[in-house]
Amino acid sequence: MNEIWQSFISGMLATTWLEFTAVVFGILSVIYSRAENILVYPTGLVNTTLYIYLSVQAGLYAEASVNGYYTIMSIAGWIWWSRKKEDGASQLLITSSSATDWRDALLFFGIFWILLWWLLSRFTDSSVPLADGFAAASAYTGMWLMTRKKLENWIWWIITNIASIPLYFTKGFVFTSFQYLVFLILAVLGYAAWRRKMYDSSFIRGAG
């Protein structure tokens, strides 16, 4: 335990300004996501572009691909979330996944996990292809569902965060590992906040 604590302190002291900036914008992005605020996307873009570089530097190639995917999906999500009805209300509302949505999400996750594990094992020098692929695949799934405002995106973020905490810690990015611990807490709170909003809006539409 003492060794882990010493590693944590040493890693925090060794944090670069680039990693610090990425973490700050990452936390801001999740806070905005929890609030269903469109600023989740511009702040997220700063975080993801920086982490493409940091992930490659750490040899976490699947995570680098995730951040490239985040960047593309953030632009798409920014457009989708910006669309308004004639009364100014958002066209895209928070909804819960159907059985079909769950099937598609699990299939999406499974295909990407297997594909990423195979690619990392065969074509890169990654020392953690299975774990890196798992964290990346769950993040792909979470981002896909978030752009569609599916409540269950938070479940996939919780899975991603749990997997990413030890992944980045063992690679020496201790502050990033701490970031994922904060993300984990925010994801639980985000799920509760979106679930409350979804049922409140359903009640209002039903009453109307």
C-alpha cells in the first residue's frame, strides 16, 4: 500500500503541463455532460486532441484511437445537440435504451474489443492489448450512446473509468489515473441526473 502511495505522489509531481491541461478540460467536459450542456463538446475536443498525443507516448494505441474517435464524434454530437425545434427546445431528448439498443450496444462493444485486441497484439508493441482494447471498446460505446442522448451512456462510462484507472496508473500517467477516478464519481452522478431529467420530462409531456 505504501508503495502504491509513493508511486501516486511521484507520479503527481511528474505531471506535465500538457497532461494537467488535458485533465482539467476532461473534467470540465464531464461536468458539462452531466448538466446536458453543449459545452461538453468544445471542452471535450481540447481534452481528446491532447490525449491522442499522450496515449501514443504511453504506448496505449487503442486509447489513442479512442480519442481520435472522440474528436470526430464530438463534432457530430455538437451538431446533433445544437438542433432546435421551432419553439427553441432541443430536438434530441434523453431517452432510455430499448432491448434492441442494448443488443446493438453490446454487439458494438464486443466487435470493437475483439478487433482492437487483435490489432494491438499483432501490429503494435502494446504490453496490455486486452486491457487497452477493453477500455477503448467501452469508451467507443459510451460516446456513441452519448451523442444520441441515451441514458445508458453513463453505464459505459462507469465501465470505461474503472478499466482506465489502473491502465494509466501502470503506464506512469498518475494524474490521468486520478482524473478517471473523478470521472467515475461524475459518471455515477451523471447517470442519476440524466435519469431524473428523463423521468421529469416524460412526466411533463404526459401531463401536457
